[in-house]
Amino acid sequence: MRGPTPRRLKKYAAKCLRLKAYLRSPGDGRPAGRIPASALLWALLMGVILRRAAFAGIEALVGSRARRALDVSRSFGDDALGYFTERLDLAVTRRAAAAGVRQAERHKAFDDCAFLGLALDGTSAGRSREQGCELCRPYRNQQGEIHGYHHQFVLISVVGAGLTLPLDVEPYGPGDSEYNAARRLLRRTVHNLGRRFADYVVVDGEFARAPFLHEANDLGLSVVVRLKNNLPELFAAAQKRFPHQPPDQVFRHGPDRVEIWEADDFDPWETLR
């Protein structure tokens, strides 16, 4: 039985996921690039798969004897990768990622799950001592002192199918928030995937706000949201009722025991439909 190789992976992505056009033309914004965009993009993808995603690590890979096996047409330096990625059209990559996921759905990759979902959560990357761009946000110690800067994003993933598939990110800089970035990201994802792709969205208690819940419902999504004390009256009512009655359903999910209580008679909080 033949094992996976970079060439077979590229063939699978191009043919089965129908990403041939994207791999050839990923939205290159360089005015006169001498190194083909297809070579730079494939090297980036190979670096992620081989856990050598740092530009210096990719430079070392394509400069070694492994380059031919990786199916990268020529060698280049980390500065070429930096110049290339800074000028990429992100919309092209976002559409390609959505197209790959939709194609996986057509190939029945998600048929074993009753409901397919999306999950939103915050993350960060790229710490530095000095502010380097307009998206840099300060991070502080417990005393409120600035200890450096980093970039913050909201990540959206496809969940519920036994395989978590990160799909898109939305950055937010000073003056913006995770909440607002998540709303933008959710709207864009539903637009790219189609309203019928997912059944629900999973979010943290930060998003237990009427505008977000209303917007998710308007996009055709049910919402699974963690209840915390940012809604003190609802939180207190749930704590008061459920510990003193047996759960309506109990099941195992891997090593976890899951207990479910059902109740449809809680009053909605102010401004919630």
C-alpha cells in the first residue's frame, strides 16, 4: 500500500477538493514576483504540515535536498516569503478554504454526524516588545503595566464531525473587540459556506448577548452558549433549579459523562426576543 507523499497530497487537494485554481493563483499581490506564487504557497503549506511553519524553517527546507520530494519548484529565502504573504489577497484564501470544506461535505465526510456546527473562540499570536503595526494590542501584567504587544484574533472552526477544521480568522486591533470581530467573522463564514451548511454555533459566555443571539438565529443557526454570571439572574435561576432534580438525559462522550436538563420556561432577559 502506498503511503502519503507531498505530490499525492497536492494531487488530492487539486482534484478531490477542487483547489487547483487556488494552488496555481492564490491571490498574489506582488507587482512583479520572480518566484512563482504556486511555489511559495505550496512551501508554506508543507511547512505547516511538517511543523516547520516559521519562515526560516521553510527556507531551510526548500534549500535542502528535500526540496524535490516536497514538490517545490525552486528555492528561496525567508524574505521572499515575507514579501509574498504581506501582499496576499486574504479573500482568495478564505474562499478556497470554504470551497474545500464544502467539497468535503459533498464527498460525505460529515455524513456520520447528526448536526454540524461552527465554533468561535479568541486566540492570539505574534508577541513583540514594541508596537509594530496598527493591529498590535498591548498585553499587561496584573498591575496593569504593559509588557509588550501581540495580535488578537477570533478563530472559527467546523465542529461536530469528529474532526475539528479551523476555517477562518478575524483580527481586531485597539478600539475593536473580540465580540465585534466574532460577529463579522460569523457573517462572512455563513456567506462563504452557505446558510444550510451548519446547524449551530458554539460560543463562550462573552457572546450571551441579545444582538449576537438574534444575528445567529437570523443566519439560520441555533446557539450553544456557556452560561456564566455575566447574566446573574438567569445564572442564579439555573443554579437554583437544576442541582435538586435528576437530569433529563445522561450519556457518555469519550471519557466524559454528560448530563442534560431541559427547560423552556425561563423568562428571556431584557432585550432578548
